Amino acid sequence: MNRRDLLKTPLFLAMAKPCCELPGLPPTAYLRQGSTLAIDLRQATALQKMGGAARIRDEALQLHLVVAQTAPGVFHAWHGACTHGGAPLAYDARHGTALCSSVGHSEFGAQGEVVRGPAPRPVQVFPVKRTGETLTVELEAAR
Ligand code: FES
């Protein structure tokens, strides 16, 4: 196998994939109404399975969230940036935590608490309620 073939193997691609990539949701999948954000699960395919997660980054709406289905039918939302240096957070389905993409890899629990530093303080989390195929994120009720 030559180098070019090696680079195309599934194992190499899995190893080369950054740890913290998250799919973004299309703007049609969510709607902000005042202090709430409604997410249409039918359009949010990344959130439809347990362990799935997505990033919502919308400058116009001043939103940066990581949303994940942390248990069957249970969803959590974290602010999308690390409190250490502002690097994007992703979701670690193995531990149910939000994981920083920087070298430090700070980790935040379901309540936003620092599980592993160097992050100096918790990250904001937002209550998420599911009603049918809609998730409602309470943006003003951040903890
Ligand atoms: S920015 Fe997250 S650990 Fe430094």
C-alpha cells in the first residue's frame, strides 16, 4: 500500500478527524422568539439519535450553543465556547460532557461545571424542554 492509499483508509480517516467537529444546524431548523429558541427535531438530524449533537452558531441571533441528546429523549444545551480561551466546545458522548477543542481539552458537565480544567469557571447551560418534535431552549434561564 502506498502513502496515497494509506491516507484513504477508514482507520486513517478516523484518526485524522479532529476530535471536536460538530455538525451545524441549518437556519431553517431553529427559530428564536425572544428569550426562547425552538429547534425542529425533524430538521435537526444530528440530534435525532442518543449521543447526537450539533452546533448552533448564528451571529445575527447572537447565538453559540452546543446541543446534545445526552440520554434517550433528554437534551442539554451549553454555551458553545470554552471559558478558558474561547475555543469551540463539542460534545463527548462517551462521558456526556462538553469538550473543548483546544489543546487543553477542558471538559464541562451537564450542569456546566468544570469536570477537567484548565477552564477557570463553569460554562453557561440552558434548560431544554422537548414537546413532540420541538426542543425549546430557554436562553434567559442560563445557569
Ligand atoms: S480554550 Fe478550552 S481549554 Fe483552553
